[in-house]
Amino acid sequence: MLQISESDRTTKFAFWALGFRPFFLLAPAVAVLELAVWLLDLSGVSFVRGYWHGMTAHAHEMIFGFAMAVVAGFLLTAARNWTGLWTWRGPRLAVLVVVWLLARILNWLPVPSWLVAVVDLIFVPMVMFALWQVLWPVRQYRNFIFMPVLLLMWLGNFLMHADRLGWIASVSHHGLYLGLDILLVLISLLGGRVIPFFTERGLGLTSAMARTPRLDLMILAAMVLFAVAHQIQWQGTLTSVAALTALAIQGVRCFRWWRRGILGVPLLWSLHFSYWWLLVGLFMVALQPWMSFSPWLSVHAFTVGTISGMILAMMARVSLGHTGRQLSPPDLMVAGFAIIQIAAGLRVFGPWLFPEQHLFWMVASGSLWVMAMLIFVVTYGPMLIRPRMDGQPG
């Protein structure tokens, strides 16, 4: 491990300089291909896969493929700032990326099923080891909370593979929801750290936004309880009460975060609006026992609205900051922020209000999702490959 120094400079090709670069570029690029295949499959064009199939393929790759890769890129980048030590870069980072990418490719090939599972399941432990290598030397216990979070993500992935391989029956659903809920816990945790800070910087506030450690702890506890209830009861009174509790506390946080001027800063409203989709999803889960809409609508409020929206906004903001650029996204990317919000609205409210056109809303929303992610890949791809504008390392 090397400490950050002014003399350390990246080369003209900086793709392997820091974790956010390859993962922020490849994760949305691969996800675009995966979702395009899913949309074609919905339209009647069938594809032969070697491992995952149908809805399971779509769900697994969005949660444990796309989202997990972005989480890895973010944590490996943030840990450098937290500790002042280099996380994996160069050849070691390349190996980590190849493992992730290989798991996506093997899914399509006629290879032994156990090989697909093994390659996919070693990715998260590798990320955990990379984080431990920088967190442990400086004894940064506050950030050790990400270790059990990543471990639970791994467990969710393991359950899906165990069901697919016939090791444990009927646990794929539990694995998928565990992965989804832990991502929501992670977003709640990271949101409490970065959204107030980004809002302060983005609005040029002269006084720092008040920190709320007790409220943050209550939100973390409420989201964990919601995840536990979701495992016990997919839908019902228990999960409804847990969702309503989390909704109330999250609502207080969102209210406290809001400031005049946010609507004028794309890097801020994209974050805040995406976080609000968490409230929408929790509200729909809370209503589920007494309403007739599909439970998948709340799932997509979480996945398209919260997770995808937050990922797009965070990738855009982090990439600008860590490539030494001004915190002003390209105009096309601002359109991408709006498009992902529209995609979430169509996917959630379209089937709710007009259920007979359910397939149309799925395809329309998915197409917009693909467009938003393609915009990021096209506009940010050159930034992620080239060295920092300010000549600094990373």
C-alpha cells in the first residue's frame, strides 16, 4: 500500500488508476446490454442463456451485477479518501474487474454451472479484502460497517446461486430481496453522509447543514428491521408496519435535507429526487395489504427510482470530482437525470393506473433506462479513461 503523494501521477491512460473508473464505465455499459436483451425477450425475441433465465436473469444481473459493481467502484474510491491509502489499482484492480466481467460473460456460455457460481461469488470477498487492506492499518472502525453490509450482499447472491444449482430449494426469492433491501440500507447509510455534504457544496452554504447522528441511527435501524420483515413476510401486516415506520423516519430526514435552490442544481435534485423514490417504495409496501396493485411496483420504485437514480447521480458527481473537473455535468447528462426519473414514474405509476397496458409501461420504462445509462457512458466515458484534469493521482 502506498500513501498518496504529490509526486504520484497517472499515465495518459488512467482507466486503472482508481476503482471508480472501470466500474462506473463498465457497469452501466454491460447493464444496457443486459436490459436490452430483457426488453427484446419481453417483446418475443428469445435468447439462449447458459445459466440464468428470464425474470431471474434480469433481477440477478441488475442487483448483483450492475448495482454491486457500482458499489464496489464507489467504496474502493471513497476508502482512499477515508484512509489516505491507495486501494487496489493497476493490475490488482484489473483482476477484480475481469472477475466481475467474466461472471457476466459465463452466464451466456455452455460452461459448468458451478463455474459460473464460483466466479460470481468470489467478487464480493475480493472487494471486502481490498477494503480491509486499507481500513485495518489505520483502524478506521467507523467504516467497518461496510463489511457486514457487503457480506449480506454476498449471502443474497449465494442464496440465488444455491437455488439455481439445487443446493437449497426455494430460496432464490429470499436472496433477491436480501440483495435489494441491503442496497436500500446502504443507500440510507451513504445518503446520510454524502447528500448533506453535497448539498452544502452545491449551494455554497455558509453554514454547515446540521448533522443528525441520532436520526441517522434510527433510520439505519428502521431499514434493517424492514429488511428482516421482508425476509419473514414478503407482503403482509408485519412488512407493512416496518415499511410505515421506516417511511416516517426517512420522511423527516428528507424534509430536513431540503434547501431552497436545490432545483437549480442538477447534481443535487437528481440525488434528492432519487432518494424520495425510497419514500414512494416504502409507502407502496405499507399500502400493499389493503391495495390491489402488484408488489412488483414497489420493487421498481426501489430499483428504478432509488437505486438506479442514486447510482446515476452519484456516478456523475463522483466522476467529475475525482477527475479534477468542475462540478457541472454536461447538458446531455442533465437530460439523463430527468430521463431516469421519468423511467421510474412510468414503471411504477403506469401499471398502477393502467394495468391492462402493463407490457407497454415495462418496455417504455426500460427503454428510457437504457437511454439514461447510455448517456452516462457516452458523456463520461472519455473522462473515466483519461487522467485527472488537475494532474493529481487517481
